[in-house]
Amino acid sequence: MVKEWRNLTLLKRSGCGHDPDGVEATQHSACAVLCPACPQPGKNLPNGWEDTPSEDRWKYSLFLAIDTNFRLACKNVSSDKVDPGLNKGWAYFVEEKAFKKFLHDTGKQPQEKSSCASHNTVNLAETKNSRGLAAMGAGTVDCSCHNMKRPCGFGDLQKGERYINMDYLFFFTLQYSKDVVALNMSYDIACQWSKHIWDRMATYPCQMHVEHDTKDFVFLVPKFHLPAHVAFCQVTYSHNLIKGMGHTDGEALERGWANINPVATSTQEMGPSSCRDTLDDHFGDFNWKKVTNFHISLFQKLVAAVPQRDQHLADFNDFNETLVAEQPEEVTQWKLAIEGWEADRLQPNPFEITTTTMSLAAVQLCLSQKEAEDLERSLNYSLHTEVSPSVLISSGIEIEDQQCQLEREYGALGAHPTDLQLMKLQERSNALQRKIEQWCKVQVLYMPTVIRVRIFNTASTISSREEKPHEVKLWLPSQLKGASNEFCEEHNQLCGQQANTRAAAVLTKVELSIKTDAEQYRRAWTALVVLSDVLQEHSWGNDLPKLEAEHVHGMSDGHTGQSEGNQTLSWIWKAHGVTTGDSEGETILADALCMEWCKSQACAYRWMEEVELLQEEMRRVCAFFDWYAAWWKDQASRRIGLDVAKSEGIGAYAKRQAAIQIMMRDNCLKKWHPITASLPGPEVVVP
């Protein structure tokens, strides 16, 4: 009974009862609640939008997102024959018979292993256990801007997240957006799924094909999922770096799953058809609530986006003016590189790092590899079975950092710390004490003179107060003038590379991190000053000068007392990398500045696009409501030959639906007018 009521209500609200040919003439997706803010050719796009210049086509892009949900599994408790469905692909689920026929006819296709990170979604798609399940989960293609279900964009997963299932959903729902010329596709494994998508499409039935040669397809990875990918993917599939993305994050599907997951405990016990019809009903309700709330949601987004646009644009302009004054030719080259990449994605990516800098971890790896080579030649300089000389020095530097961190945390305690705070600090202090004791035992093997130094230091600093772990002096080679040259050389490399890494880290705006990095650099610099006499090496001072308080500031802040027109970069932004030559250091500097400039411009432009997209979406929403109101008015007189009562009832329902659309349009215009009137560009005018 409930299934029948839901089905009849669905048909009535979508206007199928006004069709002279009856319910039998209902087409696929005819009962889906469409997204008014997405581009709908013939419904909410302006006349002549097809002739828009290529550089402005992004305003009419369709944003889609693909994802799967294995919470929406369905147990194998019935069948389509025993439990027939009523919707038949009329809303959000694809038509089941055609879907299964496609899977059967296409057959099993090999799924290429991931060449990015170890995506289990890709690599283990065929190994999922589906025993006792009619469906392991569900896949969907949604509107990624407004989190609305797409018509015929939802389907079951029989065995894992296979490309063939997701391809069908993607190509099938695109049949209802054939005239859209720009599409932005977001998928957490887009870097793998998009590789051979057009080759796979060629093997599918012709009715699923799309004209991809005449359209702009952009494949992206959602912002939250992107850090799990390799560096190449992070600059190739990023919403933040690609033109026309605005501030879309591609994670709308994840928020949508949070709304539908509570239903899964009920639907997993249903038969397959009942499950599909129930989910269709919930998706329709979810979409309708979104539609009725557009006047608030878009308003809130625009109110938040305008100040962000102004702030980021001002920040970029300040940064750009500083670099243009000092390096005008380089800035021109960077701008041309971005424009070339945006026009042709096959061009070199200006956001991709082309130079490499040596980090602390890289130095440790280099030393470990050197030790491995020595061991292959039967040269073992280690006096300990597990701790080599390089490991001893690097672990000592790590302990020194932990001491500084613990000291800061003790200093941050208030006058009345809680027992929990004291307990956590004491536990960390105990662990650090044990680590220091173990390290000192190994240190004696390589640096026996440290025993006399510690005894002398202890005797000269007799105190009634017990020495805390963060106050223990480690006596690293920089603190021992008589240390061997071998230790000094290793410590020199480690500290030098660490200082370079820390200098780059000053980019962060977090004050605590800035202070921590500056302290670490000063410690390393002091160590190098002591070691330079032993090593007879003083040239490092040209690349790593002493860090004063006035040197620590942002790229575009300038020194204290400088006016905007005379601001200069601090040496920390001009320092050479720890390299073998000046030319390579200059290359690293140019690459770093290029990255910062490109990302700063991209950030400002994305917020500018966000404001423009929201204004365009507001216009589209009002245009869609006008179109839908006119459509409902036409339905009022479609059926003829009815008695007076039925004819009046059908006409009254259609006019009521038209009035609802007009009312929602007026609510949007009234809500949006104060802010849209104050922004440049075409305003959504109240009729």
C-alpha cells in the first residue's frame, strides 16, 4: 500500500497525470526533481549562451560528482519477480533491466591497477565478498555544487566499485545534459578512472555515447581526498588550481551520504525493487527540500564569498606588486605559463615543482645509502649493532627538538594547571628521560670524551634542584670542540639542510610555528658557527646568515618602517638552497617564488569565480522557476474529453503548481536583491 501511494504521489507531482497518453508514456527520469541552479539548456540558460567565448564558457559548466556507498547494501532476500518495482527508472535509479542487460552484454572487463597511491577502490574492486547480498552498495552521479541527485544517475553495485558500473551511470545521466558544452567531473579516483574513459565508451552501445570532442571535460579529485594522492595528481586534479572551479570542493556527495545512511538499516532488509523505490522517494524529498531552500543557501554562500574575494584579491595584488617591482620579467613568464596551461592542459603545469630541495629526511636517506655501500664493501664503521654514526646524530637532533617542545609546553602552563595537564606532561617527560638515557649509552661508544665533559659539567653546576629531561645537555658534536671530523661533517649536513627546510617553513601564518622554526634555525646556525673552525668551512655563512627578529616576516610585508612602494623581500625569501652551486640555488628560489605567485593568483581568481558563479546560479534559479511555472500552466489544458469536474481538478492542480513556482521565484528575488544590487555585473531584477 505504501509503495503504491508513493508511486501515485510521485506521478502526480511530476505532472504525469496531465499527459493525454497516460502513465504508460512516462519517460525515464520524468519524475526526478531537477536542480534549478545547474545549467539546463532550454530551461534556464540565456539566449545565445552557445556563442559564449571559450574563455567565459566556465560560467555555464555542469558540475558533477561520482561516488559509491557500501552502507546501502541490499540483502538477497527476494527478487524482482517476487517484488516488482513501480518506478521503472522514472526518477533517480536507472532502469534495472536495461542496467543488468548492459552489464551482462558488456561482460567482465579488466580493471587497470592504480598508478597513483594504492587505491583499494581500484585494486580490490574484484575481490569484494558479495555472499548473501543482492547489491554490495550503490553508486551515484550527483550535482557537486548543490548536492542534488541527478536523473537516472543512481544504481546498484553488484561486486565492488567497478569501472563498468560507474561508466554506465555517468554516460546514462549525461544523456539528459547533452547540450551542455562544459562539464567538471569530480571523483576520488578520477586520476585512474578518466585515463581510458573514452576508449571504454567506444565499446559501449551507441545510445550511451557522448560527443566529447566538442565539449570541455575536466576531471578533478575532491579536495578532502586529494592529499592522499601523489604529488602529480595534487596539481593536476585540484579544484583550487583549475580555472572555472570557483570554490566548489567536490565533496557534496559525502554530505549527501550522511543524510541517507540512516535509511540503510531499513532498506538492506527489503527486496531489491522495494529498496529502489524507497530510496527514490527519499532522494526526491531530499531534492525538493534543497529546491525550497535555495533562496537561503545561495544567499549565505554569496554573503560569505564576497569578503573572501576582496581579501584574497588584495593579498595577491600586494604580493604581485612586490614581485613585479623586483622581477618583472619572471612574473610575465609565470602569467603566460598559467594562461597557456589553462588554454591547453597538455602544456607544462606551472603548479608542478620542477626542482628538488634536500630535506632532513633526504639527508638521512643519503647517509643510510652511503652506509649500505660501505657494508657491501665490507667496511663497517659502526660500534653498535643497531645505531650507526649517522643515526646517532639524527636521533640526537630529534631529541633536541623534543626537549624544546617540552620546555615550551611547561612554560605555557598557567598558574593553576589541572591534574590532567600535569599527568600528560609528566608522562612525556618520563618517556623523554628514558630516550635520553638510552641515547647517551650509545653516544659513549662513538664519543668517549663526552664522559669527562659530563662529569666536569655536573661538578661545575651543582644545584639542589634535580635536572629535568628538557634541560639535559646532549653534547652533540657542535658542543664538543674535540669531536671527530666525521661527526662534524654529518652534523653539518643535517643542520644545514634542516635550516633550509625551516627557512621555507616560515611561509606559515601560525605564530607558534614561526617562532618554533626560528628557534630551530638559530640553534642550527649556532652549531655551524662552532663547527666551522673544526671543518675549516666558512662559505656556508653566505647562504645561511644570522636570523634576526626583523628578518622574520611575510613576502609582501616589508621591513619595519618601509612604505608600501619601497617594500623589499627578507633574505629568507632570497636565500639559496643548500646546493653545490649558485645557479642551482637561484633555480630553487625562482621555482619557489613561482609556486607561491601562481597559487596566490589561483586562490584570488577562484574566489572571484565563486562570486560570479553564485550570481549566475541565482539568475538560473529564477529563470528555471519561470520556465517550470509556464510548463505547469501548459499542462492545465493538455487532457481533453474529460467531464467538467475532472477537467477543473486537473487544471486547478496545474495552476497551483505554477503558483508555487512563481512564489519561490519571488522569495528568491526578494531575498537576493539587497546583495546582488551592490555587486557589479547583471542583476537579477524583480519583475
